[in-house]
Amino acid sequence: MTTSARALSGPPRLGVWKGLLLWLPIALISALTPLQVLQSGEVGLFGLAALIAWAVFNTFFALIFITGKTHRFRAVLFILVAVALPLEFVPYMIETYGSMMLTEATMLSSGASFCPLTMPMILIPALFKRVVIFPGELLPSAAHGAFSVMFIVWVGSSLALGRGWCSWGCFYGGWDELFSRIRVRKRPLLRRIDRRWIYLPFAVLLAIVLLSALTYGPVYCEWLCPFKIVTEFQAPSSALAIFQIATFVSLFIGLVVVLPLLSRRRVQCGLFCPFGAMQSLLNKINIFEVRIDTEKCSKCQRCLRSCPTFSLDESSLESGKPLLTCTKCAACIDACPQGAIAYHIKGTRIGVRPNVARGLYLYPAMILMSFIGAGIFTSGLYRVLKLVATGSMI
């Protein structure tokens, strides 16, 4: 293939039949959820929502395999999950506790839903003091988001994907993905952000781990989480609570909306999130990575401009490796006109059978997205269908 032809080809395509054959196991595995819903007798609106969710997710999964464009279709699902979260969660809180605001009574009854972002804060007290510093349920029950379930999911996905969690499993990340993809003008207004900001999430991680261990409280949740305004937050019952709520709103507007709009990057994820920093460290124990074939690379730097999480720089083009913070979103893979960037299995030769490594990575990534994302999307869609059918989401 000539250089000009390669420049038009981008990532390798499998074709329709090979792509569908690879997609089939994912379709069958993900079909277990709607089948369980239908077998339970839920053939009404929730059953319809489960079937629609299965069809939507698997359409995009099939397109990922067939076209070779991973990021393009993954991002759509990622955004849908994030938007569906408050549609599902806020009515649940109002239905169960009367408000999306966390009152003292709700927390004392372990009514708060466990969030993976709390994982860095709870580990030290849990390991050394056998105390879970979060007011949520430990075991699965009628509660929304039990600690034991999320812990198992987090461990499994971290071993399988490393920081791939941040592009395939995080039900918040789609918000800054959404705003980073809105084009208000031809070129981003904020073109350059000092790369040294990529170390800030690690500083935030260290700070909240130490402070949470000292205070036995989820410091990040209490003061720094930008996503409180789309899930749950404490009632404004005091001046301190009002200040905390104002902080959440300011962080969401600044980090999740404004800066992604201006820079076309996932600023909250790449430059602030402490959970992402912890997942970056877990990239070291994960067998999958993204690698650059330096012999194919033309140094066009399209990958640098496309990376949403600041995980590529000029040194990456020389070393053939993204930075530790890579979320394996495949934006650089889709953007590379030479097909020089690909998913890779550690310990194997660069550029040898990249489709095999891609397929092996996509299976756990899609299973994670199906388990977490499709469930959230189903519940959010059910609330919308209920609103249309009855005039209320409750």
C-alpha cells in the first residue's frame, strides 16, 4: 500500500462479516440483562427500555468492530450513559427519600449510593481500621449502589483495563466528553494548556487519601466532587453546606463545561480527577496498552491534537508510548492516518497482528460498558418513557 493510500485508510477495518462475527459474543453476553428482565415478568415500560438499550449499545458495538473506528462510537455511548445517570438517579432519590438532597437521616440509614470515586479514600481506613468511611450499604439490597458490588466491579475492570475504566466504565466521564465535543468555532479558543497540570490529579489523590485517613470522612465527596449536582448532595441546612454546594456547582461549570468547551479536552478527567490518577497507576499492572509504531509514524501530530486527556506529547512520538495517564479511549488510534497507533499486549512485538490485541481489549471493555452503562441507560430511558406515558418520572 502506498503512503498516500495509507494516509486515507487510518485504522484497519475488518469488514462486515468479520466484524459481526467478533461482535456476536458481546451481543449474546449483553443479551442476558434484557432476558432476565423479561423472564422476571417486566414486560412493560422497563422491559421495553431494556430491549432498546440492548439494541442501541450493540449497534454501536457492532460498528466499532466493523468500521475499525473505536473512539467515534464509544464516545456516543459514553455520553448517553452520563446523560442518563441523573435521569435515573434523581427520580430514584426523590422516590425513595423524598429529595435528591442527602439529609442526616438518609446518611444514617446508609441511603447514600456508593460511588467508585470514593475508592481512593476508603481503602486505608478499610484495610487498617476495618471501617468503611462512606454512609452506604455494604451488601446488595434494595439500596442503589452497594459497596461490595462496586468494589468487585472496580477490581475486575482495573485488572482488565487499567485506566481504561475512565473511558469505558465511568458514568461521569461522558459529561466532559460531551462538552469537549461541542464545536462553538472552527478552532478551540484554548489551544495550549501547560502539560505540568497533568500532575495535579496525583497531588489531589495524595491529599484526599491522607486527609480521609486522618478525618475518617470522604473528603473529596464533601468538598471537591464536580458531579454532586447531577447526583446527590447534602441539604443546604447550614452556611457550610451552602458553601460546599456552591463549590460543587463552580467545579462542574468550570471543569466539566467551560474548560472542555474552550479546549476540546476532557479537562476534569485529565487534569483534576483523583480517581483517574489512581487508575493511571493501575495501568502498570494491566496487560493492555496503546503503542505507537515509530517506524510508521510520520510525526504529523494529529494524535497529540486529538488526545482528550493530555496523555500524548512530543516525547510519546519518540518513545512510542503514551503517558501513564492514557485512558485507552482510542481517539489517537482513530485519528492516525498512517495506522501507526494501536492497542497492544505487553510483551509482544509492536505492530504484529494489532487486530488481535484490539479484539482482546474490546471484549472486557464492552462487557464493562454493558454491565454499568447499559444498566444506567436502561433505567434512565425507563424514567423518560414513564414520563411520556404517565406525565411523571416518579
